[in-house]
Amino acid sequence: MTQILSEEEINALMQGLEEGSIDLDTPSGDGDNQEEKQVTAFFFGQRTAIRVGAMPGLDMINEHLASQLSFKLSQKVGREVHVQPKSTTNQIFGRFLHSLDPPIFINVLRVEPSQAMSLISISGDVMYHILEGFFGGAGSSERPMRNFSPFEMKVIDRVMEVTREQIELAWKKLDASFRLVMTRWENQPQFAAVVPLDETVFLISFGVEVGDTEGTLTICFPAVILELFKQQLKVGFQRDQVEGASVWMDSVYQQLGLVSLRVSPVVSREKMKVQEMLHLKVGDVIPLSRDIAAEMPVEVEGVVKFHGLAGVVDGKRVLRVTRIQEENT
């Protein structure tokens, strides 16, 4: 229990120090039985770990990014890839590098406009599985214990290009100027020390499943990135801001734009009795109530959307759109 010295005790202590009767070099108590004190070094220049909890904006970005990566990577590698958020933590950069077990694929990136350096790493097991499937294999062979060859690294980088693009798009929701610029890739962690080893970084980890293979995709950002967007990540933003202009929606719009539609200009609509229709034969004439040169409706899949005039241009029958059908008519 902490004891508070009285005024008399303080005066006696000060007097002892002045007279030299108190030895400051020898610890109090029995010197032979005194336990050795353990001293822990403290670096005042080291950044304090940033709390990453209670940031709804960051959680929303991670969920959105996981869904986009699952969709885009599955398209890229030709087999189902499932990505889901795993954890977001603080760690000393040196410890993070030490935790990476080669062979592993590491992207070294520059974050603009801050010019800070960041890393994206993905487990070697996942990449070997993707590579085998990419070259037509079943994707079930046992992973060889070796580093990636230069050719394999180039193929992997084509897959990781999709990952970099989706990360950039997700974080652009916070700042339109956010960019990830690829500088190089590595498969040995010791060559990816792009920030001081004692600096605090924050790690965003995703679980990746490809077939029966599981691994981890980790985004390593320096602390300055989280500090720049800390307020936005704490406040959060509307989900439609993330999903409204997402790549997935753009892809849906693009695919819908390729759908074929039946466009039918309607020259005239006439009524006829069944018995008259049954007696029609080749050469019979059906009188029209509409002038063929007059404006006619144009139906798209049975719904009138335009109006136009029929004509001939360069020997081809054409229809010139004159106006668009109003929705309330």
C-alpha cells in the first residue's frame, strides 16, 4: 500500500541527504537477498499504438472489400474464391515481418498522396492452389516447399492486380485521391522492410478459401494512414456510398447493356373477324387505317418507348426516331 510521508519524515529525509548519512547507491534491505530489478527499455520516439476498435467505417470498408474480392478473384482464377474479414490489429512492423513464413507473396506499394509505404501479403498455400488451377490442374496437389519462380511471380502479380484495384476502390470512398502505386513484389519477408522495424503499423487480415485450401490476405498500412482517416472511420458513412458506385454494380450495368432486345415498329393495328382471317390467301389485301408515311410507335419488348418515321437510306429500309414516349402516357 502506498504510504504518504509526514512533514517531519520529509524534513528528516532531506536532512539525511544533506549530511550524507543516507547512501543512495545501495538499495534498502539485505543486499545479498535483494532480487535483481528488471528494466524495460522505452523508446520515446516510437508511435503509440492506435486503437482500431469501434470504427464502423473501417468495418464497413472491410466487409465491402471482402465481397468484392470474392466476386472479382473468382472471375479471375476461374474457380470459387471466398474472402471474409478476419481481424484488424496493431503490431510492431518488425514482429509482423517475423510472423510471415516464406514462401509468401508480398506486394510493396506506395500510398498516394501520403507517400507512405504499405504491404499486401497472401499465403503461399493459397497462391500455389490458384497457380495450379490457373494452368489447368485440379488444384488439389500438395504444395511444394520452395519459393515461387520468376514466371510464377508474374502470374501471381496478374491475380494480385485485381486485389490492389479493389483495395484502392474501397478506400477511395474516404478520399478520391487515394491511390496504391505498385513498386515491386517480394517472396522473402526480410526484403520487404519498407518502414522502420520499431514503428507501429495496423494490419487488416482476411481469410481466403480456395477449394480446400485456406490462407490469409493481410494489408499492412503505416499508422499515418489510420490517423489521416481516423475521424471518418469512427463516424462511418452510409452503406450506399460504398455499394452505390461499386465495381460489382458497374459490372451488372455493363452486362445488362449487352442484353438483346426486340424492337418492333408498328405500322398499323387492324381488327379482323376470325372467319375473315381463316379465308385469307396469298394475294389478298388488308387495308390499313394508318398512312405508312406517318409517324408510328416503336415497341421495345412489347412496350411503346419511341416514335419514328419509316424511310429508305442508301437502299436500306430504316426508321428515324422522332420523339421518346413519355412514361405517364
